[in-house]
Amino acid sequence: MPYPSDNERDRPWVIRTYAGHSSAEKSNALYRRNLAKGQTGLSVAFDLPTQTGYDPDDELAKGEVGKVGVPVSHIGDMRTLFDGIPMAEANTSMTINAPAMWLLALYVAVADEHEAPRATLAGTTQNDIVKEYLSRGTYVFPPAPSMRLIADTIAWSVANIPKWNPINICSYHLQEAGATPAQELAFSLSTAIAVLDAVRDSGQVPAEKFGDVVGRISFFVNAGLRFVEEMCKLRALGRLWDEITLERYGVENPKHRRLRYGVQVNSLGLTEAQPENNVQRIVLEMLAVTLSRDARARAVQLPAWNEALGLPRPWDQQWALRMQQVLAYETDLLEYEDIFDGSRVVEAKVAELIEGARAEIDRVAEMGGAVAAVENGYMKGELVRSLAERRRRIESGEDVVVGVNRFDTTEPSPLQADGAAAIETVDPATEAAAVEAVRDWRRQRDQAAVEEALAALRDTAKTDANLMDASIACAKAGVTTGEWAGALRAVFGEYRAPTGVSAAVASGEAATELGEVRARVQQTGEELGERLRMLVGKPGLDGHSNGAEQVAVRARDVGFEVVYQGIRLTPSEIVAAAVQEGVHVVGLSVLSGSHLEVVPAVVDGLRAAGADDVPVVVGGIIPEGDAKALRDKGVAAVFTPKDFKLTAMMDAIVTLVRQAHGL
């Protein structure tokens, strides 16, 4: 029961939409409109430079500013973002991880300016760095100092902003990266154990107050289309969480042990083909996290029907908001006790999931816990392996995806009619304006105060002291996001997580088709006198590497020698690697919307390096108009999610290599 109120009807969950783009000013206007439409909580999407600790004028930020969220570079941006929004009354979720402490510091600093008592601040910072190493890729620092930042944030928040959830343990992204339900439960709970151990071992929270820490831990989960299994998964998560917090940490108060989670249903499962089908997918997935009263979400945000095509428009987000409101206010869902109590089918499935999750939790514990299982590549390898198996089932037709691998005939969609702007576009001038704005901010601030605050931050980072107050001081002094992260990079260093590609076993379509493409790769290599080499690259800050990893696995399976260095590379670094390795084709993966900036930079770089005979192919969420523009600029082929048969993609790439060499 998420919000106990009276004996007749539960209060609805917090209703959110995940939003933010272009600038703090435009995002503020969007938030105000959404609140006026009945949204009861804010969910802030930050752009990739903000998520990875860079300012808009950094080289790595090129093409990424304002694309997948709002850029917040300093306290001035945070002021604008919450202008006119009463922070003492707001419930704000911020999807931010490596710089979570920094964005929370900015939020608290602006709340102080609003004279909102800190004890009234309510909301959540995502702040789960383990899943960033495994799936989303917006990590900055190595695991140990990252866990220190998390522990500091939690300890400070429990003492100073007691209504705030200082972390969301995210099973959401694990599912998108390939996790089975048992793996999703186990890996997220192993992360929670690592976080709670870090807070306990830091000595910052008295033992008698540890229940308060547990009571502020929240989860952020995913719900796929197997909604009966997904509902059972959430019941299993609640029971396992209760068991762990009681037995491992001795938390006696059942209110502290109650599972508290928010949800966004599966975004990467939305299809580019027949995207109108995504509406019913979203509704069915929402039922998984709302039907069971004893395992009901505390907050829900839904994707829009067209997110597989690009950035949703305000109208699309309104549609997603109305889905929640119809369920919460028009149906009788909230009038009953848990409708699954006593179900033999449900209890059997919950027991099965608990058993599988316990076995996996024990396996991770034997390795030394979640952090060790990140560093040794175990968890990442298991996710890549599971996702490869899921792709095999889709490609073979064993798993049906309506409109993609079955029932793919369709009438023209009026939602995508000619002349209808089907997605939101970000003005290209947005990035230039943000670059100039952050430079102007630096010129006008008190530089001596900035240097003093940064020096204090660096000095504190070299000790065991809590970094939150030093970060708030930096926020109030006018320090930028890139400067805060840069100061800690200088102390903590940076990190590149294992890719997991080597752990995945060969999989794909029928062995005969795989064998045919493998034979073509071998023949082409023999004709060229060397083994074919393919570089798979992730330019810019887009950390969603699942697709790139699966392409790398399939390229290896058909016989390519694969060069894959992971995420967050500049175009010049990709060009240098391609030239040094002497590759025959470069494959770039971009899901963040920066393809028109970063991809041509790679093509131009190869030309300048005398490697213009190396074809460049691109995959990602790329509208057809942009695909044509990329082909006009020299890209050999563009693949989008509708091109789900990876072996056929490999066959097309071999043909491009042969054409490039006149074979």
C-alpha cells in the first residue's frame, strides 16, 4: 500500500513525465505546463554533458547539449529551471548519477535562496553508479570513489533533508541491458547491499539511526510486456528487500523495510515499426506495477508512443500523462485489497523468482559483492550474454514483436502523415547559445571565490570527510558542473568499465545463414590478403552501449576481427584507432540525437587521414531525413531499430567492404 489514507480508496501514486531539453528556460516552461495538466511530480531529464560532468563548451559535449535532457552547468541554470515552482512543495526526481551529489547541491542551494526549509525538500536523486558501469554508461569516477560519493550523499541527506530519497537503485536499466527477471532482482539487490554496507562502514550514521537510511532507499524499476511475470517480480523484490534489511541490517521497523519504488516502463522495447502499437505496450506495462496493491509503485512515469523515433513533443507527453490519470481516476483499481492474494499461480512464480535471485545474489557475494562483480566483468558479461540470447529469439521469430517480426503489413499512419512533425526537434542554435552562456557565466562570477571553493573541494576529497557541504559551497560560489567534476577527477581519476563483449557466446539466426555470412567474410579476407577488421565506435557521450555491444558480438561471430574500445570517444580518437588498426569498416552507434554532428566528424577525419576508402556505417535512433543527410555526407549505410536482423546487417557490411575494394 503505497500511500495509506483511508479505508475506501488508496491515494494515487505520484504521476510524472520524464522531461527536459534544450535549455533551463524552455524546460521550466514545459514543467509548468505539465504541472498545470495534473502531473503531481517532476522528473528532470539532464543532457549527457551534465550527466557525465562536462560543460557545454567541452570537446566531448559537441553535438550533445540539450539533446536528451536539460543542460545544467551552474546555479544560474538551476535557478531558471525551478523559477516559479515552489520547491518546498515540489516532489522532484532527478535522473543523475555520477554527479548526483553536485546536482543535489545545486538544488539545495537554490532551495536555500527560495527560503524553502531543507526539511521540506522531497524527491529523489537516481545516484546508482553500479548500473552505469553495466548499462547506461554515464559514470565518471572509478567504483571506490563513486561509492564514497554515494555514501556521503546518503548520510548527509538523511541528516539534513529527511524527506529526500538520496538514491534510486535501478533495476530498470539492467532489464534494458538484457537482464532476466532473476538477474534484475539479484544485481539490483546486490547493488543495494553494496551501498548500505558503504554507508554503514563510513561511520557517518549512528547504528540506532540506520533504519532511517534504509527507509530512504528507493528503487527504480522496469516493467516489460510479460506483465504477469513483471508483477510477480515486484512482489518478489518486496519480500527479498524485507528479508535483507531485517536479517542483514537488523532493521526492526517494518515501515523502514517497506519497498519503495518508482517506475518507467520499458522504453527500449518500443518499436520504430508501427509505433502506434507502443500505446498498448505502455498501458499493459503500466498495469504490471499498479495492479498489485501490496507491490504498487510509489511513482510512475511513462514514455511516449514515439520515443523510438526521437524526442517526444509536449502533446505526446500529455498523452502518456493522461494514460496514468485514466487508470488512477476513472477505474476502480484503487478501491480493493490486493487482488492477487491467495493466487497459487502468482505465489509459485514469486517463489521461483526469489529462488533464482537468491542463488545469483550468493554468486555475486562470493566474488566480493557488486563492485567486485563490476570490476571483474562478471555482471556485464552476463547481461551481454542474456541480451544476445533475447536477440536470438526475436531474430528467429521465437519471441514475437508485433509489427516487427510478425504482422508487419500496415496501413499508412495518420500520426506520421506528411507534414506532421512527428517528433520534437532541438534548435541547432541551442548548443551555441549554451556554450556562450557558460563562458559568459565564468566571466561575470567572482573567480577568487570559485578557486577557493574548488580548493576546499579537492582538499576534502583527499580526506574521509563528507563532500556534500563542500559541494554546496561550490554551487553557491558559481562553480560549473565541469569544474566540480574536473576537481574530483584530479583526485579520484577516471575509469573505463569492461564491455562484456568477450563473455558473450555465439548466437543469432539460423546456423546456415550465419555460416553463409562467415564464408563471405573469410573469402573477402582471403582476397584482400588479411582478416577483415571492423571498428565499432561510440562517439560523444551516449553511453547506451547495448546495441553497439550486440553488433560487436555478431561481427565477431561472423568472422570479423572486432575493435571495440567502449563508450565516450571523440571523433578524432575513433579516427586514430581506425587508422592505427587498419580497419576495413567503421560502425558507429548513436542513440542520443548527436548523429548529425559526431558522425560527419568521423567521416571527415578519415578523409583527412587518407582513409577515405574505409566505409562508415551508422546505427541508432535516426529519423529518415537525418539518414539521408548522413548518406549525402559520405556515410555508406544507416541502420535503425527496424533493422533487427544483425546477421543480415553483417552481410550488407561485407558487401560495402567488397565494393570499397573493387571486389
